[in-house]
Amino acid sequence: MTVRLKGDKMSVKAIQALMTGLVVLACVVGGVILIIKGINHTVGIIMLVIIGSYLGLDLTPWIPLGKNQKQKPPPG
């Protein structure tokens, strides 16, 4: 657990990670609720598949997608 001091600011990467985590959490909870309550199984399953594939791609560093692409060193 981290204690934040007054005036301490979050970096842009930390804010992006927090927002991504909240969106993922909301989609997972929403998909599970749709499936459990029987409101719309198809939409719930699609939400979980989309989030699962996003996390799967995000957690596999050997697939060069998005931020995982290697940077070419500058010439010279």
C-alpha cells in the first residue's frame, strides 16, 4: 500500500492505467450481471470476450501490438 503525500501528483501513465483498470472492471462486472440476471446473454458474453481478448493481447509481450512494438534505434 502506498501513502500519498499532499501535493503529490500522479503521472500520466498511472492515470491511464487507473482508467483502463476501471473500464475493464466495469465491463467485466456488467457482462457478468447481464449473464446472471438473464437480461441479455449475448451482449454479456461479447463484453467478456472483448475484455478477455484485450487483456490477452495486453499481457502477451511476444505479440508486437500496440505499446509492445519494438522501437528502432535512431540511426548514427
